[in-house]
Amino acid sequence: MAAGLSRAGSTTSSLAILFLCFFSFSEAKDYLVGGKPDAWTVPSSQADSLNQWAQSSRFLVGDSLVWKFDGEKDSVLQVTKKDYVNCNTSSPIEEYKDGDTKVKLEQSGPYYFISGAEGHCEKGQKLIVVVISLKHRGIHSISPAPSPAEVEGPAIAPSSGATSFNGGLMVAVGVLVGFVLV
């Protein structure tokens, strides 16, 4: 009898861990741009560019970017790819001036941001964020974000051949059911 209760407790624990993993993979996150307040500045070198920071993160649909900057001196402009490349500030998709900006990433693909301060974009104050959908994020293999140069292709982030999240979840549930039946 005690062995049966032990197996049931183990199965319950395994299911609880599975559900915690599921929710941790699907929970939207807020990302402080650059990983620190006041990172929205002209970079001192290419290594300090915000694109270097963005490449080390995985952004999912539903996540948000948060900027902290001096709204009296700068702004964040969401722009098209063409305006990003040309540092064109004249017709942004969105303009954020409050210095405490939060942008929800509502669809997969690249997002382009440049500084609204004169000359700052030309000096490297700009950011590309590639957003992926949950179905493109693998449970077993999470590759680094593509570089801005790789974004020149299609607007959909590559899946890197990783096992889909839903497929990985089904395998995990199958393994747990197997433990219960044994």
C-alpha cells in the first residue's frame, strides 16, 4: 500500500513540475532595454550596441520592451525596416517620448526602433528585436536570437529546426502517463 501511495505522490509531483514548466515557458516577460536603466543612449562601441543585447535574448509574442530614458532629451521611434536602415525619423509607426515607455510585442517578426534625437540613430542608437511565436520556441533547444544582419531575409524569425513547444509538451505528458501505467 505504501509503495502505491509513493508512486501516486511521485506522479503528482511530476505532473506539478510539468505544469510549472508549461506556465514558465508561456508567461510573458518585460525586458528592460539594454538590461539596465538609461541604456537608450548612443553606444560607445559596436560591442555596446543594443543589438548585441537583443541577440542574447529570446523575445516571444506577448513580451514587452521597457525603456527608461530622459524624455526631455530623447524619444523612441518604432519605424519600418527602410526607415531603420536610413535613420529616417520623419514618419515613425509610433513615437514614445515619456521616458518610461513600455511596448508590447504583439506579433512575430522583426521590430525596428531608432532614437528620435537628432543624429543619434546615425551614431548607432537603434535596436532590432526579433519576436518569435511560442510554436517556434523549442523545449529542448533554444538557439540565440538572429543577428540584425540575418533579419534582411523574411520577416518571420527562424525556428532553427527545434522541436515545437506543443510537440515537446505532448512527449512529456506521454512519458508521465507511461510512469503512471507502469
